[in-house]
Amino acid sequence: MTLCELSAAELARMVRGRKISAREVVRAHVARVAQYDPALNCFTDRLFDRATREAAVLDTRIAAGEDVGALAGVPIAVKNLFDVAGIATRAGSKILRDAPPARADAPVLARLIQAGAACLGALNMDEFAYGFVTENAHDGVTRNPHDVTRVAGGSSGGSAAAVVAGFAAITLGSDTNGSIRLPAGLCGVLGLKPTYGRVDRTGTFPFVDSFDHLGPFARSAEDLALVYDLIQDSDPPGAPPEIGRVAILDDWFEQNADPDMLQAVADVAKGLGAREKVTLPEAKRARAAAFCITAFEGGQLHKQNLIGRPRDFDPATRPRLLAGALQPAETIFYAQRFRAWFREQARDIFRNFDLLLAPATPCTAPLIGQKTMLVNGQEVPLRPNLGIYTQPISFIGLPVVCVPVTTGKLPRGVQIIAAAGQERRALAAAALLERAGVVRAPVARLG
Amino acid sequence: MSQDEMTAYLDAASALLGLPILPEHRDEVLAAFAVLTQQARLLAAFALPEHIEAAPRFIP
């Protein structure tokens, strides 16, 4: 196994044990990015000098006998909506291209650096995080490392693709309607969307205040848990919880999925001993409410630039923001009331079950440029429908670990959904599935 | 809502909120608004109990 295939935990153990230097680890990853990223387009900003400096400092501290942290020498990268000291936080836009450089790293990134990580740069995304495909009009498309004719998913497409390409062991992304879970599933890596409000969003460019979350991508459950411990304070580490009772979500979460996706859910269910099915009522309307609130809050956020610089938006983003900002207040107020009602329905289900399973997407990674997809034999627009299974869940802020089932030609993501505040139960389930061989996230073969 | 009614609403809202739509963007905005309207109708067709309060609450 090469250095770029090792997990963050394994790399850090080797660096701390002086089996390899942090500089060697960073050098190997830099070489891989330089060789293969021109074909994949994960990175929007390459900060190789910074990463090399951080690794050199770490090696000096290790030589001095210091305790250097859980991510010693681990190469990481972040979606380009996180503040990274010295570069403009563009959030995938042209409009913010001339913004002043960030004066400091976002606090979540700073925590990873403090734990010994080295930051290789910033990663591609859909403009202003409003999309599921990372086909960015300004920065280009990020290609899926498993099949470069296909999308990586979005909006954190660069973050997911960079991990499965072996460019970085850990990346950070954001998830408003599925932007961590969806690309994690399409690229075949693990992604964690924590409970709404769990992780501090300071120093990141917002999209929809009601639904924005930050979280990590990794190739192992251990790495996800490692980062989770570092980026939040309100859920201290302890003994892993019991998996508990697991159910498969039916109705909306089965209706429009490809049979292959439902098989992946069945494989995960079998691995967790789940036999029962349960209905999360009115998930279709939850998705509709999330859809309207997203367009409204996003449109309001960008209103001044929609007035002053409408031609500088990505054509895929602009009409949805403009239309969203012009919605009647009644719709948004009703959607926020529905959110409170829907949260109660989920709480009722969690009185009987501890984890719920659902596909991350209705299908595997679509082709780049694909406009429509088939669901139940009907042709529907691709972009708005890729997130139909993720939107109802982030709508009420539940924590989710998205795990990849990689037995087929293309990865298939499955959401392991826990009750609010129960991230560790979903992480424990992901670890169990890894041990059982159901979930794997191998680095993609490139070249 | 007919296409004409939707166009009239968008024009009125655009003027009221001071958010102009450039002529070359009108068709794409109208299409996006039609999708939103479809979703809003689906939502509005569900009768929420009266006691349900909106989710974001101000906590002093």
C-alpha cells in the first residue's frame, strides 16, 4: 500500500512513531496531486509551499520530543468556502474572486492544523454551494476518480473526489441539502454531516443559515471519528454506543431509486441486522419545503450581487437564486412551520429505532453534462432530483454518516441516519460495516 | 396559476423588492419560479395543525 492509500490515523501513527517524516508524507501527496489533478480538477488553489512548511515545523517538533496531535503529518484540503489564510474565500464564484485574502484559517481548519495536519489547498464546488454536480462555470467540472466521464457530485465535489483520488486523507466540506452525503456516495468515500448546530461555522461562506452544516470526508470510519472529535466540543469522546435497533426508510426513500441503490441499502441493513421498515411521513413535502427555503435564503443572501452583477453568476445558479428571492413570504413561513412538524414525526420514529437507512442518491454517478435521469421509467431533470433523499434529512438537522458500498462498477452511497446528537451511533455502525467488509472506500485507480 | 399570472407576479415582486430581472434572464427565472411554485403548492396542500410554530425561534 502506498502512502497515499493509507488512512489519516495510520499516517499519523507512522509520523508520530518516526517511521516516516511528515515532509515525506506531504511530498508523496503533492506529487500525486501534481500528476493526476489536471485530469480530475479537484483543487482550485494549490498551497504546496504551505503544506511543506507545516510538515517541516511538525518534523522539528517531533524531533524535539513534543506531543504533536492526532493528525500528525496528515495532508488535508478544504472546500473553497472555508477561510484559508492568504487566499480569497470564493465559494466557487467569480464574484468573490477579488475579495481580500482571508486573514486566518476558519476555526475548524485551524483545529485540524493544530492537531498536526498540513493543508494542501482549497477544493472545487458548485457556485455558492447551490448544486449537486460540481460542474462549475468558472472553475470547471470536477471529474469522478472512478470514471472521469462522470460527475463527482456536489456541492462538495472537489472534497469527495480528492479523498478517493488519494490526494488527501481528510477533507472538509459543507452540507445544506446533501452536499457532503451526495458526493461521498457518488465518489465512494465516507462523509459525516453532523447534527445541525454541532460544528461552528465561523469563517465559512454561508448559503442557507437554516440548513448549513460542516463536516469531513475520509476513507475510514476511524478517520471520520477522529476529525469529529477535533471539530466540536459538545460531544466528548466516550465508549462507542450500541448500534441499537435499525430500520430501513420506505415510501419516499424507495420509490424513485434504481434497484442497485436499494440493493446497497439492503446490504447495509443486513450488516447491521436490520429487518424492519418504517415510514418517515410526508418526506416528499419535507423535500419541497427545504427546496423553497433554500432558494429563498440563498436568494436573499446574494440579493445585492443579483442586482449589481447578475451576469457574473454561474448560469446554473442565477435563475434559482433570483426566483427564490422573489417567493411570497407565506411559502417560507409555512415551510418553516412544516419543518417543526416534520421534526416531531422523526422524533416519534426514534422512540422505536436508533438508526435509519436510506440511499444517498437515486442512482450512481451521472455522466458529466447529463441533463435528465430516469426514475421509475420517467425522465426527470437531473440536478434538482439528485438530492431527493438527502434534503428531507438535513431539513431537520439529523446527523448522518454516508457510507459507500463499492461492490459494483460505481460506488453507491447509503445514509446511516441517527437521532439529533447521536453522531457516535452512526459512526459506530459505519465502523461495524467496515469490519464486516460491507463498506470499503479504496483509493481509485488513476491514470 | 397560469403562465401569464406567474409572469405578472414575478414582475410585481421584482418591482416591489427592487430586484430587477434582466431581459435575457427572464425565461430562465420564470422556469425556476415555476418549479418553486410546484413545490410550494405541494407543501401548501398539507394542512398543518394550528398550534405548530415556525422552526427558527428567537431565543433572548
